[in-house]
Amino acid sequence: MLPMQPSDIFFNEHGRLRSGWRLAVFGGIFLVATSFVSAILVFALVLAYGPDKAQAILEGSWGFAAQEFIFLVAAVGIGFLCQKLFEDLPPRALGWALHTRWLRDWFIGSLFGAGTLILAALVATISGGFSFTLTAPQMFPAVLQTLVFSCLVFIFAAASEEALFRGYPLQTMTRAKLILVGIVITSLAFALAHQGNPNQDISKAVRVLAFTNTALAGVWLAVAYLRTRSLWLPLGLHWAWNWMMAAVLGLPVSGITNLTPHPLMRAKDLGPVWVTGGAYGIEGGAACTVALLLSTILIWRTKLLSPTQEMKELTSHEIPKQPQPRWLPD
């Protein structure tokens, strides 16, 4: 065994910057870039509308969409940059390529996402936690508008979070043969990113379950990525879960209630909060835990899902760094 060299702290046996450093570089650039752009956005809104109206815009649907747009562009752009500079990978390796199964993966993911949320709501309802009523027929034009608009918003928001958490960070750890480490890091980061959401101060049980379920959702989505090695399946799971929860069943999405003003159904929370999640929504309750565990197992074991050969090659191992040619004088 050769003695360890100082350079081994930074570079692996393939001549590549180690995955931990690659992850740190991605995270650092992302935080700086998004903070800078967000500060400019806030400054521009305050300058144009004044502080009160600017605050109202930022807390509404347009502010939510603007934030997700900034995160999506940054996560995809920095992901492309890191995988090219550090791993010599083409853009399609990031998981957004329109490969032969992309639409099928997205559709299956959408069915699984909606079905998993329905299972969670069913568990809570059978236990006496929820009752649902259909919105009055005269409100159906507003309901249709909510269903369509929120569909677009949730697809957009889900793409942003998938690019950030199941994009380059999880993928670079996977290529380094550190899949479990990558799942743990990205799932915990996913849960921590939702800690600032509203309506988590109901009880300690809800706070603990909300964090646990969000981390478990990160595992659920990471498993979906690993089964297909592209982001279309987790995108389908993610947006359909949120859309079914908020636009169809009228439940809060991680404590947020202002994105779907006219859902198809109205939910009445009958408690207890440790089952239903209370004002935070079903993601803060035990019914969600049960549904996510069952869905994760099913996605991991189903024969319906598999990666294309190209995506498997691009995501399963690191490409050894090629030595630079040395030009010698004639």
C-alpha cells in the first residue's frame, strides 16, 4: 500500500477532485448566487412598490414562483458547470435529457405521487382524522383555474427542488460509490430547507413528524432517481404529491395554504394532530409516514422502472481523468 500523499485529501485515485469537495463547491456557489440574485429582486421590488407591497408580493404566489425560478436556474446551471469542470460529463448526465423513457417515467411518477398522497389521506380518514366535502358546483370555474394554475406552479417548484437535491449533489456522491451518504446528506438538507415553513409550532409531535416525513420524502425521491438515473420520475412523484394534496384535497402543503385558493375538495381536520399534521398539513402526521414508507418500498422493488444504458453509464462510476498531452519541441 502506497503512503498517503497530501494531495490525496483533495484528489481521488481517478485524478478527480473528491466528491465531498465537489459537493461543497456546488453548495457554496449555489448559496452565494441565489442570495445575491434574491437580494437584487427584493431591492427592485421595494424600489418599485415600497416595502409593504413588496412584502405582500414576495409572500404570494408570484413571489413563490420567482424564488423557485431562481433556485431552478441556479441549481441546473451550477450543476452543469460542476459536472463539466470536475467530472468531464455532458449536460445530459444531470438527468433532464429527453431519453427514450423520460415521458413514461414522468407519467409513472405522477401516478405514484398522486396515489401515495391518496393513501396517506385514506389512512388518516379511516382513523377518523379527516372528512372531505366537494366544493359547491357554482365555484367550479374558480376550481378549474386553481387546478390548472397550481399544476404549473407545482411542476415548476418540484423541478427546482429536484434539480437542487436529487441533481448534482446526489449524483456526484453516487458516482463516487457513496450512495447511502448521498441519500442521507440530501434528504437531511431537504428536510432542513423546509424548516422555515409556516404552521410548525402546533406541537412537538408535529414538528418532529414534519421533519422526519420531509427527510423520508427525500429518501423516497432519491430512490426514484436511483431506479431510473434521471430526474423525470422524482419530478412526477413530487409535483403530483403536492398537487393532489393542495389542489384536489384542499390540504396545506408543508404549512403553506395560499397557493390553491379554490381546491376541488375541502378537508375538515378532526384530529388528532399527530395523525393529520394539524395546520401544517398531512406531511406533519403519522399517516404520511406510513404512506411514504410503503411507496418507497414499492418503487424500489417494482419491475416497471429501470435506467437506460446510457444514463446508467453516466451515473454509476467516475470517469478517470485523462492526462493532458505534453507538447515537446521538434
